[in-house]
Amino acid sequence: QVRLVESGGGLVQAGGSLRLSCAASGRPFTWYEMVGWYRQAPGKEQEFVARIAYNNGITHYADPVKGRFTISRDNAKNTVTLQMNSLKPEDTAIYYCSANGIRGQGTQVTVSS
């Protein structure tokens, strides 16, 4: 069974940092062409945050997070991480990891002002 499991969310003050991790089970990340992070805030639609092409490491970011968030991969640990710095209250959302149409259960990120 293929599963993605996110972790690392929590409550942080504005300006703080969090590091989210996405672990894959049942199939290594090298099998996926692209791994991405998405988020959904209360009352809003899901939006793209960042993605990484797993084999060559090319990354792409949504404009609101450019320069603050960094997506990376760790082949040895079979994980994809999202380092989030300079967090803002508008970053508050449930963050999901997704690959090839598979999505994890999400992890809550709350940024207080």
C-alpha cells in the first residue's frame, strides 16, 4: 500500500520557522516524477505551495512563499521536506504532501500574529 505521511506542523509565532516532512511508504520517492506540497486554509480552496522533480531536484515555488520556503529531498531517508521561514499568519493552513495523485492526511500549521 502506497502512503504519504506528513509531520512537523504546529503553532508558531509570526516570523518563526517550521520544518515539515513527508515520508513515503510502499514505494520510494524515486518512483515519483514530482513531489509537491499544497495547503488549504479554512474556507479557501487548496493551493499549490512548492514542488520538486525528484530525480533532478528542480524546484518550483508559489509566489507567496518564494524566498521563505525551501523544498528538498533526502533519498537516503525517502523523505521530502519543506523548510518554512519567516512565517506569516496567512500561512496558516493544513499542509499536504502529494505525489502522482496520492495525498497524505495533512499536518496543521498555525501562525499567530
